[in-house]
Amino acid sequence: MQEISGRDAVLAILSDPAFVVPPVPPASAGVAWLRATVARFSSATVHRRRRALAVTLLDAIPLESLRTSGRTHPVAILGRAVGADDPVVDLVRDVAQAYQPGTGDGSRADVAVDRLVAVFGGVFDEPTAARIGLLVQACEATAVLVERARHRPVHEVLREHPPVPATRRQALVTTTVGDLTIEAGEVVRVCLADDLAFGAGPHRCPGRAHALALVNETLAGEPVE
């Protein structure tokens, strides 16, 4: 798999409609259903509709409400904010470890997705998937960002050791980026760092402000040693 690095090349690919997130097949339950129903793995009109659901959820969460005391997991804070009355951190972790296609224990993730759907009302629909997807995508990435920011400034973490170091895109047509030729159908690894640590283009992370607020509010709520 070719790797794309360098700000200009990364920005070009993330912003070009000729590059899409590798598609996933439709499914009716489990983690495969979640992938097939969230914005993360969608494109074009479907992506815009599903992304709007996530943005609406985030817009309803005031940044100042994200402060916590102690080492509360970010998912516990966000879970309450999007309507989870039950503890969901362990369930979200079980989904996150197999969220990307071809990774993790799918059976464990399937059980966790079904339980999370029940937590959010029991309906397998796009609004429910948006809630679960928001938590899954924030799970390890935000927790890692918080932990690394305990030892160095956030901007250094994002520049030198971002919690999500790369994403993937698939070329719809043969394209040249810099001195690289990317064939139609080819999937490339796109490096993320610095001001592109949260992505760019249509799939840029809609939760950037909330992730940074969680870092700041979590660290502000911890006692000084």
C-alpha cells in the first residue's frame, strides 16, 4: 500500500472527490451494520446526511460541560451527553477494537453494538448509529490524546505523535499526486499530523473542538501533583 505524506499531498487527497473512504457492504446487525450506517464509511449524499446527524449531536453539547474530576474516560462524559443512562465505556471499547474492517474480535463487537442499540432505544437506524459512531470514534483516540497531553503540550502531540496517525482513501480514477501515480481502485494510506491531525475535506473530524475541550477540561479538573 502506498503511503501519502507531506501536507500538500495529504490535503490534496483528503479534499479530492476522486478519493473516497473504502466502502463497506450493507448489513443488518452488529458492527457490520454500524459501519454500513455511519458517516465514517459513507460517501456523497449519504455521507452528508449522516454527518449532519453527528454534527447536530455535537452542537448540542456545550464545550464547558465536558469538565470532569479524576481520570474519567472521555466516552463516559460523551455518553451521558448523547443520552446514555447506562455505563457504556466497556461496550464502546468492545466495538472500537473491531470498528475498522478486518480488525479485532468481530463477535465481541457484534454483541456490544446490539447492546448499545438497546441503550439508545432499540432501533437500528441512522440516528442511533450516529450516537454509537460518535462514541466509538472518540474512544481510544481521545483517551490517547488526553494521556499524551499529560506529558507534553497538545500541539506537540498532534504534530509529532497524533493519536490517529493515518487514514485510508480509495481512488475512483487513476490520479497523479506529486510524483506518485495512484491507480483507479487503489487504496492508499494517508498520514495525519499537525494541522491535519483531525483530517480535512468532507470527512474531516466534526468533533475536533470537543476532543480538544475534553483534553483541556480533563486536565484542568485533575489535581496538581
